[in-house]
Amino acid sequence: MIKSNLDDLSKRLSAAVPSGFSAIGADLDKTFHAILQGAFEKMNLVSREEFEAQKAVLARTRKKLEELEAKVSELEQRTS
């Protein structure tokens, strides 16, 4: 997904270059692609799949925390 968006963005940038530079269009496309890829790598982005996996882990952890909080509260009430 990210690669296709990156390819699309680099092609759009190449298309925005004035027509007098069309002879170097392929080189510009490769250059734009490399620059964009480097910039995105520095941003430490994650894939949608990794994001969704972490979201699921967080949801399970939150549920378990709520269960444990309820159990602790119940035990505290018993001992009071």
C-alpha cells in the first residue's frame, strides 16, 4: 500500500515538472521516488497491518487491565 502511494506521488511530482524537462522525466521520477522513500523511512512509519496488530494487542491489554482492576477492588472490599 505504501509503495503504491509512493509510486503515485513520485509520478505526480514528475508530471508537475515543466514540459521542457520531459527528456529527463524518468530520471526525475526515480529521483523523486528515492527522496520520498528516504523521507518516509526517517519518519518511522508502520504498515497498516502492523498498526492493526498493535491496536488489537492494546485492546486485549486494556480489557485485561479492567478485569484485574475489578478483581483488586473486589479483594479490597472483602478485606475491609
